[in-house]
Amino acid sequence: QLQLVESGGGLVQPGGFLRLSCAASGFTVSDYDMSWYRQAPGKERELVAVITRSFLTAGETTNYTDSVKGRFTISRDNAKNTVYLQINILRPGDAAVYYCKAAVRGSSHWGQGTQVTVSS
């Protein structure tokens, strides 16, 4: 059974950092595109970062929404079958529930989310 479990959220001061984890089971993360989304109260869920599946010759690529470029890094540990989102220089506008998504065989699969709160 395919499952995604996020962790690593918490309360952080502005300018701080967090590393979110998305542990996958039931499929291999390196074989599929993996994404992080976030949803703040009263707002739509937005795409934050994507890491594409690994290609033998071309490797993988990453993409970010403009507001997080230079501060967020998406990565993957194939041995742990886990995807990470490193969040640096946190801003109040980054506060949201962060979700991991996998596009597997034509279907989207989501984790339960992890809360990131930014406050001094």
C-alpha cells in the first residue's frame, strides 16, 4: 500500500530553519516525480518544490516557486526512500501545513501534512 508520512514541522522564529521529511512506502521515490505543497489558512494549496524522477543519463531536476527560490531545497535520499525539504530563512509568509505529493502511475498521492509555524 502506497503511503507518505511527513514530519519535521514545528514552531520556528523568523530567520530560522527546518528540514521536513516525507517517508515513502509502497513505491520507490526515485522512480517518480515528488513534490512539496503548502496550504496556509484561508488560502489555496500551492506548489512549492518539485524533484523529478531520476533519469539514467540526465539525472534529476528541481524546480521551485519564485517566493522560495534560494531559501528552500528539495532533495531525495534513495536509500531511505525519503524526500526532504530544507527550509532556510523562514518568513512569516512560510507558515502553513506542508504536504508531500507523489505522482505514481497516473494518480496523485498525498501525505497527512506537517505544520510549520513562524513566530517570534
